[in-house]
Amino acid sequence: MSDNEFSSQVPFGTDSFADNPEPRCPCLLLLDTSASMRGAPINELNAGLATFKDDLAADTLAMKRVEVAVVTFGPAQIRNTFQTAPNFVPPVLEATGDTPMGSAIKQGLELLRQRKDEYRTNGIAFYRPWVFLITDGAPTDDWQTAATLVREGETAKSFAFFAVAVGNANTDVLKQISSRDPVKLEGLKFRELFQWLSNSMKSVSQSTPGDKVALVSPAGWAEV
């Protein structure tokens, strides 16, 4: 393996706990990239991700504390492990395949569990993680097991789970997965959604771990 290959796979700098002992604020994105997202939806989602990264990287505290991971579905795959904003490179998403939402949720929650173990091992404080699911369809795999994991995690306050319904997404299923009512995206306002998410993450990162943070209304991107 060349030096370049190694450095591209193992990010250094602000993701090193020794160099950056700041408390971490994990944000897990579970993104639907199934065939029905082709065209404008996937393009706007990509633009939103770029906005998210830029907003976080421009905030001196958030860039040290907020860590972003991305799991996409279909197929279900980890696209980014948890990285701080300067090292987070938004993947260029393409729409293809079906909607294995259950598998993506399980993969994502396991990735989050592993990251929290790393925080604890290294004595790093962390905020309650956010898990953000965005979908325009319905699961094409077993989602009941994933729903149980989400409910158990919410009850234990292991994370806060949010579901965003795009277009004709099956909100009945989303209500069974998430203990919070799903929020309906207005049109394709992904950029506005990610602007809100970055502002929320910045607010959380400026607080003390464990404190409650008042969030701004999602009215700028959600259907009321």
C-alpha cells in the first residue's frame, strides 16, 4: 500500500482523539438511493449533502465535535464511517436498486454502537447521537427487526431517531419504525433540510453533553 492509499483510507488530523479530545456529536445519515430517487431527487440530495459538509466545516466548534457517517440503501452499504466535518467527503450518490431499509438501519446502528465504544475506550465524552432516515419509498426487506432496534434504542436514550418522508414514501411503515412521527419533505427541499440539520448540530455541539437543546422549527423544509 502506498502512502497516498494509506492516508486516504485512514483520516488523521481532527479525527484523532489525541489531537482532538473534544466531545463528539455523532450524526448518522441513512439515505434512500433506490431507483425511484433517480433524476432530480438524487441530484438535490447530493447538493444537500455538500451543503451540510460546508456548513459544519465553517463552524469552528462543530468542525471539531460533529461526526458524520453515511449508510445508503439500495443496496445497503456503509459509504462513510464517522468522521469530523473537515475529513467528511460526501459520497456522490447514484439511484439504483430496491429499498433494503431494514438492513441499512441495522448496519447503521451497529456502526454507531462501535463508534460509541471507541469514544468510551478513549475517554471521549459524547452527545446523544442523531440518526436521520430519508426515504421516498417503503422497505423491500425485513424492517420489523430494525424497528424493534430503533424503539429499544430510543427508550434507552441511546440515540434520537428521525424519519423524513420524500414524495410518496410509506409513512404508515415509517410510523412503525420511528417513535417520532415522520416529517414530510416539502417538494425536494433537501438543501433546506440539511441547512436545518447543520444548524441543529451546531446548536447541540455548543451545549454541554446531556443538556437539552431547543431546536428550530423545520418549517423551512417540511410540509406543515
